[in-house]
Amino acid sequence: MVRYRVVAYVATFVLVLATNKALVLSGTVSYSVWGWIWFAPLLLADAKLKQARRLARQRVIAATEARHAENATAG
């Protein structure tokens, strides 16, 4: 999963540079930061994945603690 994240960030950075360069070369703007908008969906997806990982980790810990508590009362 990490390698796909790296690929996504590299591809997004290339899109940023290409968008900014195209806008400047076309004469639309003299200086462009509009390309950085490409990072918004990537950062949102990354935040959702981070939240899902945190929730999954909490569920695994809760299940493990419940199993240990059950074994302690049964044994």
C-alpha cells in the first residue's frame, strides 16, 4: 500500500508542475499555484485511510482485550 501512495504523490506532483507550467506558458497567468489543487483529493483520501486504520486498530485491540478478559474469567 505504501508503494502506491508514493506513486500517487509522485503522479500528483507531476500534474501540479504540468498544470502550473501550462498555465504560465499559455499566458493565462504570469505565476501559477493553481496546480496545487491536485493535492486536495489526495490529502482527503489519505486522511480517510488514516481514520480507517485508526478505527481498525482500536477494534483489534478491543477484541484482543475482550478475549483476554474472557480467558481470565474462564480459567
